[in-house]
Amino acid sequence: MTVEERYKGIIEWFRQTMPDPRTELNYSNPFELLVAVILSAQCTDKRVNMITPALLEAFPTPEAMSQASENEIFNFIKSVSYPNNKAKSLLGMAKMLVSDFASQVPSDIDSLLKLPGVGRKTANVILSVVFDKAAMAVDTHVFRVSERIGLTTGSKNPVTTEKTLVKHIPEDLIARAHHWLILHGRYVCKSRKPECLECGIRQYCRFWSKSAAGTIN
Ligand code: SF4
């Protein structure tokens, strides 16, 4: 199977079975999503969804959050991973939104990357989910699943994976493909034990095809 055939088969399967995938983070405006994505680094969406309602009720806007103390924010988020760093990032992010971006979440990657707590993955999530741009956010699931399936080969880092995926996936499907790969990695192609026998794309998967006639499960 060529790489093109693999991409084509997988994209078609996801288009049929998951036509409108969504982030599992709860939010109702760009600021809320930015807060949630910053909190979600090395933490589950489920955990983040448990703490954002109270946090965002206390600090519903960049202005409100920018006037909080780091300690006040910490108290709302202490059950997530790295709460000290994240409290610092949220406060810095809110302050910069107010001072440099008229309290609006910016829609270009260079501006997003200036915000404290925002790396390339977070910026790409905002671009694709909020602004519907063809940005591929590569998190741990996307990175692992892409390599395992054979969408990338020997990728050493998320930026290489991002570039390879963007090169092969039609522009209008890139934002959706981000969710497809995350959800597939979360629920089927799991890190330690991929559920290959339950997997709808195994006929296109490099790992499956190399696994001695399907004896891996
Ligand atoms: S066949 Fe197995 S390794 Fe391949 S994508 Fe499906 S779950 Fe992942």
C-alpha cells in the first residue's frame, strides 16, 4: 500500500464514521477554550471540565482574570497537573490579552505564541477550533497514532508530524483530522494496548499489517 492510499483510506473511513468530530473540552467562547486548552496540558479533558465552570464563573473574562492573584487562580485549579505553572500562565495570558490584544483571543499563530502558556499545539487548537483554520495540533495521541498507523515514518518531533500530516491531508479536512486522530488515540489506538480487533482502519494500518497476521491482541 502506498502512503497516498493509506491516507485516502483512513480519511474516507473517518469521514463516514465521524463526520463532525468535536473537542471534548467544554467552552462557550474563545477565551474559555484558551483557558481550557492551557489547563489540559498533561491532564485529561474530563478533569479540566470538572474545574473550569467554577474558575470561569469567578473570572469570566480576560479583564476579570487579569485582576486575580496567582494564588486565587491556583485555588480553583489545584486538582490539575502542574497547577502552579498553569496559574502563572493563566494570569500572564489574561494580562497580555488585556494589554496587547484588546481582550480578544488573537487569530494568528504568531500572536497566539506570544501568550504565556501557549505553545504550538495550543495555538493550533485555537486556530482550528475557534477560527476554523487549517491548523493541525499535534498532541501525544496525534503523534503516536500517526506514526503507528504509518501516516508518518520515523517522525522525531511534533512539528515534523504536523508538517507531514498537513502535506497529505486536504486543507478542508485538517481541522477535523486533528479530532479524528485524537479520539482514535484516546479510545481505540491506545498507548499501551491498541484495540486492533475493534479498529475500523486496520486494513490501512502499518502496525496491523506488520503484526504477524493479526496476533497482537
Ligand atoms: S489497527 Fe491497531 S495499531 Fe492500527 S490504528 Fe487500529 S488500533 Fe491502532
